[in-house]
Amino acid sequence: MTAVKETRAALSGGAPPSRSAGRLRRRLGRVSRSRFWQYRALYLMLALPLLWFAIYRYAPMYGLIVAFKDYNLGLGILGSPWADPWYKYFTQFFSSVYFGQLLTNTFLISVYKIIWGTVPSILLALLLNECRLNWLRRWVQTLSYMPHFLSWVIIFGITLAFLSPSTGLVNRWIENLGGTPIGFLTSTDWFRTVLVGSDAWRDLGWGAIIYLAAMVGISPALYEAARVDGAGRLRQIWHITLPGIRNVIILLFVLRLGTILEAGFEHVYVFYNVQVYPVADIIDTWGVPHRLARPELLPGCRSRNVQVDYRPGPDTCGQSAGPAMGRPAMVTGREDRVVNAGVNAALVFVAIISVFPLLFVISASLTPYGEILRNGGYVVIPRAITVDAYRQLLADPAIPRALAVTVFITVVGTVVNMFLTTLMAYPLSRKELPGRAAILLAVLFTMLFNAGIIPTYLVVKATGLLDTVWAMIIPSAIWVFNVLVMKTFFEGLPQDLIDAARIDGAGEFRILLKIVLPLSVPVMLTLGLFYAVGHWNEFLQAVLYIREQDLYPLQVVVRNLLARSQSTENIDAALPTVTLQMAAIVVAAIPMIAVYPFIQKHFQKGIMIGSVKG
């Protein structure tokens, strides 16, 4: 320490450094190199993840200069001349007739999603926290989390099953009441409601997780004191529970406000059509190349200039105990019994609306085609059951091929994801690692800022991944949020075990393999599930980077099937595809739904690691 002070004193004050100061500087350099060499194994782990970040996160940011150039595909980014003036294209966009419409649509859809994605989730968390029946709470958690693992393609198919003007269950109810069928997905009055409603249904249970974790952190002594003072359950919720999670609510609300101009690209992309562009087109979808941004221009769909035909006709648990939640049961009075009955009834309703759409789609896929014709649409409980739709679906070579591609990218992609995430999270969990703060900052920066679709597309093309299955794996090899969750878990492991292994001569790789990973099963299974679901539901990257139809994953094939019946002019030819659509949705959704309950115990433990406590 004295040497360091002498060096600083010698190098400050304007005096020329002495020879002793030069020797001290060289000594400090040797010390720095020695520290780097001491942690060489950790830096070696970081090398591959940091290379990935450099190529697929930071290199695309350079491509943003395209906005300031007269870009020519043949000349490339560097060869293209600069725009004159440099803000030419910004002026064109802001003065465009589309700008006001795009900004309004983006803002309204985002605000609606924030409101309906926050309030229902808080209410569900309160219900789960107040529930005194452990088995009911576990079942509702399982069922309400499940829709989050479905892709937007599958949710679009479920929405069609309910809201189709010809065969949809809701429109059949409207007809039975003497009303006229409504084209919910083609109506400018209804489309935003359907869009926001589907988002709220999908993430109702998922959004409640963090709020519920914050409620678990509230001291039981506060409830005991309130009960002694005569406060009932409702007053305890209002004066203790809600104030106890106020900071979490504000934090999450502010974070969501940061994405106010991101209305959900893939969600809108999958749902919208030519008839709702005035209320559905957002900045993200408008900025993508025209052919990619229009779902009806996918193979098997009609051109934008052709009117889509919407005449009446076809359109398109094993249980494991999770972490303890809820306040302990107390001696109940009349108010408590009333509250308990209301809470239980509300949770049963949540469970029904979470699982009924999935069961209905399964029922529709097993309904004979003739029964659909006789009833004028789907029925909840068919009189007869048939698997003809599944036979016909699997007889199409595109489905088994797409299924094989999806299985490959799910298995291989998850392995790649977990390998790179572990290699990055473990070194960053070591607080003594030199340069750790700078690396974390660089990683977090990419979580807040990204280059967008077009610059990333240019990088994927430059790395030779276009039209290969690796285009659906490598560009999304690391999710920053998952790195942070795993890092937090590693930091909570007993440091004594790691120190004892190091004293016994174990290196960093051996410590990671023999100690850290065996103790991290919950978080590994949780993040593995996240990655696997992401790959199984792969749609956007396939549409952007894949042109060869033999490489299409299952979600793209299912989306094309759902769009095809909407575009056909021959209704009789389209009718058989009604049950095919439902069968395709079941085939695409069932694997993830079937796997989830078996690892729910580890999932619930692991997800709490990254939660924000109140």
C-alpha cells in the first residue's frame, strides 16, 4: 500500500516521475498481470459468451448507421453513401401520413397491456396469498402459469376457435341469443380488445409471481398486530398487504413504462390482418420489410391487395408442493368465512378460464367434421370422438418434418443456451473477479438497448447462418435475464464449500462441475424450461431467417395452416381444415404442457431467486 501511495504522489503535482516511481509502476503492472493470471480460468469461461455478445449484440448496433445512409444492398453498410442531409429519412418518417397512426396504435396498445397486465396479476396474487386451502392454491398456480408457455401462434389458434365468425363458440352463443356474428379479429372496433385480452389471459398467472413473492416477505407480526387491533381481512389487505408491495408495484410499473413504444411485435405480427391495419399497425411492424411484416404474405396466404373472404364458413397433473405461500390459517369469524368463500370462488373461476380454452381446443380437434357441419360450429362436448384430423395432419409430410426441426432446435438449442449461460453466470457471481462490474454493465446494456431486426438480420447473414437451423439457435444463445437469475443463485450458495474445495486444490472448472452445478438443480431446471419453451415456440426468427420450407419449425407451419383457411375462396374445400387447425394447435402445445407439471416443484423454487422482495 505504501508503494502505491508513493507512486501516486510521484505521478501527481506536476513533478516529473522519478526512477523509483517508474520501478513502482512496473511493479504494479506485474501485480495486475499476476491477478489476471490468478483468475485466468474464470476469464477463459467468459471468453465464449463475451465473443457471442460482441457478434450478436454489439455488432448489430453498428448497423444502426444505416438510418443515416442511402443504403445500397450491393455496396453494404460501409460502401453506402451518407444521406444528405443526414436526418433525411427521419424527416420523411415523421412527416409521413403513417406516423401519427403508428404512434397512436403503439401507445394505446402498450398502455392497455400495461394496465391489464398489472391490475389482474395483483388481484390474483392477493387471492393466492389469502387462500387457506393449500391444494387449491397449488392447482390454481399450476393452471394459471401454464398459458404463459404457449406461443402466440397457439394462442391465435385458440382465439380463432372462440371468436371465428362462422365456427367460433362465442359467435354460436351470440346466434343462439338472436344476435349477429361478429368478426372480432377483422373488426377495427374489437381488434385491440382481443389483442389486449389475449395478452392478459396468457400472462395472468405469470405476472402474479413477483407480487406473490413480495407478499411472502411481509412480516406475519404486522398481521397479528392488526388482528389484535380489530382489523378484518379486507382492512389487513388494504393497510398491510398492498402497502407492503407498493415499492414492487411502482418498480415494475416504471420498468414497463420503459417499453411504452414496444407494443409486442410478435403478438401483433401473428394476430393482425389487412382489415385492421388502421388500429393494429405499430412502429415495429411497419419498420420491418413489407413481405416479412404481413402474416397473410406467408406461404399459403393471400396478397395484401386481395380482399380476405370472411363469409360464413370455416375459419380458420401430477402435483408437487411448491414454496410455502399465503398467510397461515387463523381462527375464523364470520367475516373470515365470507372472505374465504369469496377467495376460493374467485380462484376456481381463474382456474376455469385458464384451462377451459385448452380443453375446448382438444375437444374441437376430436369432433367429427360432420358434427361441426350439423351444429354450425364447434361444440364443447362432442357426441362422438374421432382422431381423423390427427391422422390427416400427420400424413402431411410437412408436419413430421417441422416437428423434427422443432425437436432438434429445442434439444440442441437448450443445451447451447445452458452451456453459455452457465459459463457467463459463474464467473460473474465471483465478486472478487477483476473487471466484473464493467462486464456486468456491458451485459446489462444489451438488455436495455438493442439494434433491432434489420441490423441483426445483416449480422446473421454475414455470419452465414441464413437458411440453416443454427439461425434459430445461435442468435438467441444467451438471455440476459436468465444470466442474472443464475448469477444470483450462484451467489447464494455456501461460500465455505467453495473455499474448502479450493484449499483441497480444486480448480474453478472442477468447483463448477462438482459443487456448484449439483447444488443448482432448481435454477438449472427452471432456466432450462425457459429456454426449451422459447425454442419450441420459435416463430419470429424462423420467419426472418429461414426461406427453405423444409427448415420451417412447427409454429410456422401451424400459422400457415391457420391463415390458409382464411384466404381460401372455396368454403367447402376449407371446411375440413377446421378440425385440422385444432389438431395442429394441440400437437404444437401438448409437449410443453405435458412436461411442465413434472418440474413445477423446481420451477417455483427457481423462479423466486430472481424475484424482487418488498
